[in-house]
Amino acid sequence: MSLVLNGSGSITGLSAGGLPDGSVTADDIASTLDLSGKTVTLAAGGTGYGKVLQVVNADTSTQVGVSSNSFTDTGLTATITPTSATSKILVIVHQNGCGKLSTGIVGIRLYRGATEIAQIVNIGAYTGGSSTSNYIGSCSISYLDSPATTSATTYKTRVHSENNTSAAYVQIASEKSTITLMEIAA
């Protein structure tokens, strides 16, 4: 079939994919494109907004106890190197085996490097003066961070004993805690 150019600016006889590559540029396309009722297939890969670029996961089951108000590393830590400084990092923490002996409060915080970025729990295991152990089980948090870097970035949790006397614990009886870092394109 031959190509026919008519006076209205349309071409008949042109099959799909019949134009040479590069013959239609962005300037040739209208400023709006109506794709109602059409299916659009995007190329695999790419770095579109909201796309998960990488995932890092770590865990620990080593019991940690602290009897001071100073924050102590729980052993739950993971490091990610963002591919772009505009990326967001979704941090998902499941801190398990949390508990307190005697009175007081377990404090658990999330850190990026040495900077505290979120409080996970600071009231769990309050026993109101009882001398018995109190286990709260697990504490979780999802936190969307903007580290603004392409350098290796470490996230970790730390624990402390609010009343500075009786021990606060994580990973009691070797309960496994997990941390997941997801780089999200922005």
C-alpha cells in the first residue's frame, strides 16, 4: 500500500512503527497527550519517582541489657549507600524481646550515624513500682528519612534504662530484631 498525504495533514497507509527511529522528536508531540483507554508500557529499569532502588536488611539476636540512662547500641544496625542525594530512605525496624526488670521505662531510639532521628518507644515496660519483670515484647517503627548524601549511611537503634537503675533489655532470650533500609527515588 502506498502512502497518501492528504490536504488535512494526515497520512494514510503508514503502518505502526513505520517511521524511522528519531524522526519524531519531543517538539513534534502536542503539549498534552490523551491516552484515555490506552495501556502504557514503560521501559524496565529507570529511576522514576517512588521507585525502590535498593534494599538492605540486617538482623541480630544477641541479647543486650543496660542499667544506665546512657543510650547503648542494641546491635541492630545496617548501612546503605544512596545512589542519589535526593533519594529518601525508608527505615523499617522491628525491635524484639524488649523488656525491663523492676520499675522504670525502656527507651529505644533510631539513629542515623550519631544523630537521633526518631523515638521508637519511651514508656514501654513501666511497672508502676512493682519489683517484677515486665516484658513488652516488640517495638516497631517505619521512618522516611532524607539523608541528602551519596555516602555510606548507617542506621541503628540504641536502648537505655529511664530510671538509671534496673536493667532494660532488647533481644531477650535471643529474640531476633530486624532492620530494613529501602532507597526510594525522589
